Amino acid sequence: GAGVSQSPSNKVTEKGKDVELRCDPISGHTALYWYRQSLGQGLEFLIYFQGNSAPDKSGLPSDRFSAERTGGSVSTLTIQRTQQEDSAVYLCASSFFPGGSYNEQFFGPGTRLTVL
Amino acid sequence: QKEVEQNSGPLSVPEGAIASLNCTYSDRGSQSFFWYRQYSGKSPELIMFIYSNGDKEDGRFTAQLNKASQYVSLLIRDSQPSDSATYLCAVVSPGNQFYFGTGTSLTVIP
């Protein structure tokens, strides 16, 4: 079946502009994660959605970042007033979350954000 | 203290050798452990998961878990140049949050 999809694949924006990044998880997956990865760095957790529960926003770096997930499926990550340090690859992952051990995350191809 | 620690490397091994990648974690209650491989410019892809103490083998890959020592490792036997990538260790906390290490860069030299 189809994997996790993200759009756009690349986004170049000017400092101070707002951007929206989209993630479409694998159908049936209840958990959705957003990560950020700067060049040569590891994965930085941003936010986690599980079903209809309130999201875990503990990783969001500032109040300029927000995310929502509509209908338990598609998610949008919004960055307001972008700064140059926001430049990174933003990765989305989803998993089927029965509460057990087999909650493997499947990653999308990422959105490369460049803030000029 | 970070939740998950990995040596960043780079780790270089000759083709055909065994590559050993190590990871330690801080939350003793963690139950699930994953190894992901990430090629340059690509997204991470799952190699193996393990949740019981001991060894788990899958082809040339063996994951080892020691919960008492809070240590998980990945062995790659008969390393190939195509194994050259960054290997990410991920640990799932009791609250079901994923924590990733910063990754170990592996280069297999032909």
C-alpha cells in the first residue's frame, strides 16, 4: 500500500514568512509524529498525535510552531515568522499503535525547508 | 543527560568485517528498541526491533539487548559497502514516546 507522503518536498521561503508542511500518514495508522533534522544531526522530536488524544507538544521549539491533525489522518505543521535557524528537513512518521511493542514508525520522504 | 546516547563515529570497517554499533538509554522502564538506517539525503528505514533481553538475528544483522545495563547494540556481519549509512537507535519510553539517538556514521571500506 501507499506509504507516508509529505508535501511539498522542497520549500524555499523568506525570513518572516509563514509556511505550512503537510503529512499524509499510512491509512489506519493512529499515531503520527513530526521530527526535524538539521544537516548532519539526529532526529529532533517535535510533536506526537495519538488518535483523538491531546497531542504531545513537548518538543516544539517555540510558540511559532504549531501542528494539527484533522479527522485523525492528515497533519499540518505550521511555522510562523520563519527564521533562518528553522532551515532543516522536516520528517513525518506514522505508526499503528495498539499499545504494544510493535509500534514501528514509517517515515515519509521529508520536506526540505530553506529560509533565506 | 540525553534519553538515548550513541557514538557519532565515524566508524570505519573493512568489507567483510563485523561492524558493532552501540546505544545506551536512560529510562529503565523502556520496553521497545529499534534500529533504523539512514542513507545520506534519505529518510530513516527500519532494520530491526527488539524488546526482549538477549539476541535477535535477521540475516546479517543481530540486535542485542541488555535491559539491566540499559544497552542495545547492532552487529552487522560480513559488512558490505552498501551498509555505509548512519544508524539510528530509537527507544520507546513507558509513555510511548520515541527517543532517537543522534546516530552513528558507518563507512564500509571496499
